[in-house]
Amino acid sequence: MLRNAGTSALRQGTDGDPFEALGDPHRRTILRLLGERDRSVGELARELPISRPAVSRHLRVLREAGFVREEPRGTRRIYALQADGVDAVRAYLEQVWGDAASRFRLLAENTDGRRS
């Protein structure tokens, strides 16, 4: 299970899993579009080759994974980027790569550089 930089735990399985959320190309496009500016479902749907209901489903997955937040504005809901999912992914990668870098450093320090 991934932990969000010391705050709340992200659920196991597909619900709330940031890596699962990033696995879909439409979701990655939605994140890229939201990186440009906050948008409504309709605005996102106009940029994608999928229906508004499909965009809504993708946004739900991204919201559960901590990548986007939903803000009511009048009769519309506006979606914006949120850092929780990115923080969880970053923490996981730093843990994995940090461990690998430590093992590599130990190997390098304990090898005299000569080949047998």
C-alpha cells in the first residue's frame, strides 16, 4: 500500500491506486490538460475522443487516487490538479530507487574495480 507523505493511506487495489490511475492514456491526457488550467467535464470531453460520461469516470478514478480535486462553481464542477497522488508516487519511487541506489553504492564500495 502507498502512503501519502505521512498523512492518509491510499486504498489498496484499483480504487485509489495512483499507479492504476496513471495506467490509462486518457487519464494521463486529462492530467496534462488540467496542468494547463482548471477545466469542467465538458471542456475536457471536447479535447478527448471519449464521451462526457467516460471523462467523468476517469475523473472519479483520478480523484480517488489523489490527482485531482473537484470544486463546485455554480451549476458546474471544475476539476483541478491536486498533489496527493503525485506525492504518493514520488514517495514510493524515492523509497524504491533510494534502496537500489544504496545497494549499488555498497556494491561499488566493496568492489576493487578489477575483473576476474
